[in-house]
Amino acid sequence: MVSLYKRLLIVYFFVAVLCMIGGGIFLNHFRNTSGLVVYLITMIAILYVTISILSGIAKKRFKNEVLSLFDNCCANAYIEEVKRLLSKKRSRRFVSMYACLLSVGYDVLGDYRLLYESCLKIKDKSYMPYYHRRMFTYFLSIKDLAKAKEEIEELNALAAFSKNKAELEVINCFLNDCNNALKFHLGNLDGVEEYYTQMLNKGDIPLISRVSYAYSLSEVLIAKNRKEEAKDHLIFASSRGGDTKYKTSADKLLEMWS
């Protein structure tokens, strides 16, 4: 079956062909420079509007059909869809986007080798916040806290020079997650419980974020010797975590206590 994205490309080329046919008819009646200018401006405007509309449709469908898999803790299905749609793209930007999307999936699966390999393929500057965020996770997984701190510094540098409000919001979110994760691994629990509790109380976060914060909070509560409180969050991560590392880790802890 032809994918949605190929259908959109077919529509675009169909519109382009119509424009050329229309241009031929137009020029047949107006054989002068001014007529050619009017035709070119009109065709460029039509193609621009067409591209904008089709791009918007593609992004919406990608969010609904692919990113929703990630948001709902279906990590393996998400990775397979990303591979199916983007693995054959060859431009530098597409390669970076493909690697970035895969790195996010490998992160929640807990496959740190493939996470690292994907990060190495992220070259486009617009994806650098995601690169440093995932590399932080990788270095934390191998207990290289010095390298993890360097990735936080890189994120701080990106935040300092960012002039894009949406990008800055993403970077600050990454920084908050990284700083609290690092504090936990260093044994400094001040404010960490409060942060994860605050994030869980947000009403507009996807399931994957809720599951990850619930599991992270359970780790903090266990470290504070409050296992009964932690158990509720572990049960949530276990029951709603799909095929993520949060479910796997929660299952192991719950099995130890049963």
C-alpha cells in the first residue's frame, strides 16, 4: 500500500503538472514579458501554498501515526515506523532527524549501544539539544559522571545563545531533567523528589513522560527508605510502561518485594 507521505508527494507533482499545463495555455494567449512575469509569480505562489499545506498535513499525520506510538510507550513499534518512513532518506538534515528520532526510541528502550551509535549520526545544528540530552543519558548509563556533566554544560551553552523561544523551552526542560538525574546519581536528593512530583502533577504531559517521572520518583523514594510510597509509582510504571525500560526496571523491583 502506498504510504501517506508518498500520496502527498504525488499530489504535489500533480499540482505542479497542472501548473505547467496552465502555463502553456496562459503563454499561448499572452506572448509578452509582462504575461510571463504574471504567470511565474502565480505559479510560484500556487506551489508555495501547496507545499505549505501538504507539509502541514504530513507533520500532523506523522505526529498522530508515529510520535503517538512513542508517547504511548510503544517504543519498538515507534522505532519500526521511523525506520520504515525515513531510513532511505539521504540528505544531511534527514539523516540527522532520522538518527535523532531513533536515539529517543533507543533511550526509552534502554538500548544504550544503539543510542550512542544513533547520536554519532546527528550532525545538523538544529538537533544539537537532542544530541546532548541523549549523550547525557548514555554517559550516565556507563557511570561516566564527568562526561555527563560536560553534556549539561553544552546544553547550558545552547540555552545561553538560543534566540528561539520554542527551542529554549525544550533545552530548559532537558536541563531540568538532566540536572535532577545527575543530583540523584550523586546522592544529592535535595529538591529531586519535589521536581518529579511537580512534573507528575502536570496535566498535559504524554504517558511516556508520566511513566518515566513516576519511575524516577520511585527511585528517589526508595533512596529515602520510603518503599511503600515508591510502590504505587512502580505499579504505575509497570502497568502503563509498555515495552520501555521503565516497565522492565519497575517489574524487577516489584518482583523483589513480592
